[in-house]
Amino acid sequence: MAIKIVEHALEYQDRVRAFNRRMKEKGSAWAFYENPVPRWIPKRGDQSTWRQYYLALDDDDEVRGGYCLKHQTFWFGGRVHKIASFQGPVSEGAVDRKYGLAAVCMVRDMLAREPNLFAFGGNEDITRLLRANRWSVLHTPLCLKVIRPYRFLRLNRMLRNSTSRRWILDGLAFSGLGWIGLKSLSSMRTIAHRHPLLADCEIVETFCDWTDELWLSSRESYDVSAVRDSEALNLLMPKDGWPPVIRLKITFGSQVIGTAAVLDTPMQDDRRFGCLRVGTIVDNFGLLAHSPRIVAVATNLLEQRGVDLIVSYQTHPQWLEAFRANGFQVLQNRRVLAFSPSLERQWGHAESLLCDLHMNTIDGDGPLGLAPVGSLRSATYPEQPEAGFYWKDDAEE
């Protein structure tokens, strides 16, 4: 059976629905986007960043899988380059061995379209496929800060996955020992780093000229980073679009030192967070010397809004230290980061890249599963919308 790859279009919409029904009937939580036009970063004219869907069709033109490419400009080697990341692939081979080659065909197709390719987010099935195709696969940290220990211990589902764990966590919550322990741990990290954390911020509707000036003055500090000028950030985080972030212009004295974007999401029956109110630092960028201040401003805003915990994916060592300085725990091996052979040849060895690579939650798959439920349908079945977001326990299931 031959597999061909085509761009998603309206003529395939019914066949994608049939694919999703078959996947669900055979017990899979995975599905693909039925609408051929992405709600997040659709292609509209000449722009630097956009997403595009592709479908795997069999000999009868039935849909057997799909994937998404996210085209984006990155700064490395002192220049701006066009590369791409991908989400998926979702394949019927996961439930029917007859279509086992569909995923392999999709990986080959995406590399033919863009050899310089990376993935930031994914599950263990995807990482096995990438390793088999000689990709370099790493796991990067998650920064976590518990703001309201009692609610975190009582309502989160990622830890309360057995009767014994629920008893222990309830005991810590009701006795107050959990509050003391989590707050003490956060305070000790803040005291140990002793960074000055004062700065001012302004909530803005869009990223304007000051963002371009900040990008030009800061980019030389990074070996590798997605372009974060006003055009790129307004495409990634559009006004009145998805994700519904709060955008921050951060100043110290009269100088603009950074930008940040945050989410405040009241979860509803989420399989990881239950009904917790989750804050996310979706993006952060600026002068590295001021990184602790930038993180402090974003963290303080979310604390004032009443979130129960704050999470953020980060890769750059100096930004990780800035999160530690603000009382965050840095949990290792939480998000997949993979490089195609071609991209690794350009950027350098994957392990050494982490010494000066700046990626965070907005990169790759973005904040899928962390933005309000229903604001964007991801490439997974709606009951499990967090493509690319997993805790260690999830990855090992």
C-alpha cells in the first residue's frame, strides 16, 4: 500500500472526521484537526511564522494520519534563518498495523519539505520514531512554583493517582506540613540566589516598536533563539486570538529590559491539574543580566491574580537560574526536544546546544493544554488536548 502526503484542504474534511472516528473506536486518544485552516498562526500573505497541516492518504485517498509544520525564523550564527518545528505525526498505525508505515512516510515528507527541523514537545512514541531516524533527542526542564500549597495538594491529579498518595497528600494538606514544606523550599531558593528582583511592568495589547528595539539589543546574547521581534510575537500571540495571554512590557528605570507573556487558566476537570487555577509564563525574553527581574515581574502578576501554581518550560541555563532565584523548582526531563540531522549539523551537537539555546513554552507545540479549554482544538482528541505537554508519569505510561 502506497502512502502519499498532501496539504489539508476542505475536500478532505469528511475523511479526517472518519479517521478520527476510527481512531476513537479503536481506543486511541489521538485525533487530527478537521478544519484545514489553523486557528493558531494561519498562513495569511507574506509572514515569517505560520502553521500548515498535512495528511497521509492511502491508495483509496482515505486519511491515515496527519502532521503539522510550524514555520518560523530563528537567530543563530549571527543571522536569521528559516526553519520549522512539527506537531504529530498522528497515525492510524497506532491502532492498526496495516498502516504502520504512515508515520515513517510523514517524517520523511516533513524532512523533504524542511530539512532543518526540530520538535519541542511530544510523547515517547514520537521520540522512538525520531531516534530510529537518527534524530538527536533530549529532554528539557519544567519550572514549577506552588503558590497555594493546600489547594495544590488537595486538587492536583498528577500526584493523586493512587489511594496511598491521596492519603499522604491529604495528610500534608490538613496538617499544614505541606504548606510549611513547599513555602520553605521556595523561600530558601529565593534567599540563596540573592538577586535584585525589582522592576516595573506595563500590560500592553500588542508588541510594538519597543519590542523590535529590545530584540536588536538582546539577540547577540543568545547563540540560538526564535526571532522575537514585534511581527513574530504578534503572530504567535495575537490580540484577541489564541493563546489569550497577558503581554508585559518590563522596564527598569527608563530602560526596557524585557518582555513576558502569561496565561491565567482556571482548569476544569483536567486530567493533570483537576480544577486548579494554573498560571503559565508562556514567553520571556530580554537582556540576560535582567532575567531574574523579568521572571519576578511575570511571577508577581500571576500571584496577584490568585493562581494556585505557575509552570513554564525553559532551556537556557541563565533563564533557569532566574526561575530558581524566584522560588521555582526546576524539574528535569519534562519536555522532548529533538533535532533533525540537518539542523544539528548547522547548530552543533545537541547536548552542547543547551548551554545557550533559548526556547520556552511558546516555542514548538506552544501552550497547548495550558490555555483555556476549548480555545483551540489540538492534534489530540479533545479529552486529552495537551499535545507536547506531559509529566514524567504520563510519559512512562
